[in-house]
Amino acid sequence: MFITVEGIDGSGKTTLIDSLKSIFPDFYYTKEPTDGFQFGDLKKLSSPENSFYNFFLFTYDRLNHQRDLKSNKKIICDRYLASSIAYEGPMIEKLFGSRKETIEWMVNVSKMMISPDVIIYLDIDIDKAMERIKASRKNLNFRGKQLSMLEERNGLIGIKGYYDYFLDSISEFIETPVDIRKVDANKSASYVLDEVCKIIESV
């Protein structure tokens, strides 16, 4: 059973997964980017070409992650392919001209990767996510400014739009059936944890 947890920044993924580790200790927990990812190689999100380059960095990291994933039978992974699609897609779309064509290309590049059995998507409103992000960042100088481009409102709108489009129409892009479970992440952490536990116990 391969379960991935997805959601925009501020959706509560880290809090959720930290809680799941004590409730489901028999699962193998992992994440992407992996610990071996070279963050120093990432280019600034200033052009479609840079996002194109970054997508291949994340894809290479995911390719190296495959052996680890295939060697475990029960996995919960913090972010996977859907994250690359959601975060890199909006800028790469400027090279392709359409969201559908962009996602088709990204999925085709990733065909050698195993697909998750279940994607748990923490669905949260942009304003609520922004509120949580700002509360967690406080006065930190993050990437030279209070919030990164991916955490600002316009950036999150584009990311969420890609998440929603891809997950709502995933059967058009991935042949292997994937069970999509959306959880209302606007609610409390305890509510989200309870709902996700029910999902894990049911699959």
C-alpha cells in the first residue's frame, strides 16, 4: 500500500504526518524531496526554463527514490509526483500553452515511476493557508523576503489550481487506478487526523 499526502503550503501536512507516525508505526514514512536532494542546484522561479530545469531535478530525485519505495510494502510519503505537477506546472505551462498538455508531458516523463495507490489531498482555502503560513514564518527572513514566491497568494492560487485539475481528472493522465481522498484541511488538526486515520484504516 503506497499512500501519498499532498497539499499546498499551510495545509497541515507536516503536523498530520508527525501524528500518523505514532498511530500507524507499521508504515514506512518517507518524503520528497528526499534527504539526498541537492537544494543548492535549484534555480530561481523566475522563468519557465528554470521551472523546466527544476522539474528534472525533482524527477531525478524521485527516480533515485524508487528503490526505497519498492522495498517497502506499506508506505506513507509526504509529497510525490502530484507536488511536482502542482508546483512546477504553472510556470512550465508557458512553454506548452495549456494546462492539460503540460500535465501530459510531466506524467509521460515520469512513466517509469510507480504510482501511488491512494493520494490523500489536504484541501484548504488560499486565505486559510496564507494565515497559517504567515503565523509559522513570523519574522523569519525566508529566501530574502518574508514569504517565498511559492507561498504568496498568486503562487498558491496557481499551485492549488494545478492540484485540483490534476486530481479531479487523474484518470485522464494515469492509467493505473489511483484512489483520491480529499480532506477538508480548513478544519482543526484533530479533525483532519481523524479523517485521515479513517481513510488509512479503510484502504
